[in-house]
Amino acid sequence: MTEATDEERKQIHLLASDPEGVNLSRQAQSDLFSYGLTKADVCDEIVTWIDAGERVKVTVLHSYKGLVGQKAFELKPRLDGRIYYVKVMIQISSDTNELLLIISTHLNH
């Protein structure tokens, strides 16, 4: 897969900078609960990851009902000293224009 464009990186950074405007999938809610993390923890590390110039990989969703075939982004930030695999996508909302959806957050195996 390819790398996110500079514009996509800026968009993800901007959206993650305001955790109140970030949504969690059911999978992400479960992930965060199981690791004792908060949405703000993940958003802070997404911002830190992008600020550090780290890789943001483009992927296509294959197994999320209603989202199959849509573009998503993969990052591997460090939270609590461990590397996590974080998958996000930018969604267009009828009332807020754009928002960030955290699809999953789990330990990188």
C-alpha cells in the first residue's frame, strides 16, 4: 500500500487534535477498554506520531460492515511504552463536515 498524502496527514492530525470530535467504532471501544486507554490517549499519540513524521499507511477496509472498500489509514504509535496498531478513517458527516473514526486500536503483534 501507499503512504498518506501530506494533505491526508494534516487532516488526520487536525481531527485527532480534538478528541471530542473523534468517534470510536464498537471494536475500538472494546480495544480501549481492554487496554485501559482513553480516546484522548490514542488521539494524543496520533498527533505525536504525525508530528514526528512517522509513517501513515493507506489501506482499504475489508471486514467492517458498511465500510468495506473504503480508504483507511494505519499508524503504529507507542502508548504506555507498547506499540499499538491503530486504524482510522476520515468520514464525512452531514452535520459536522469531517470527523475521524478510530476503527481499531490493539497491540502490534
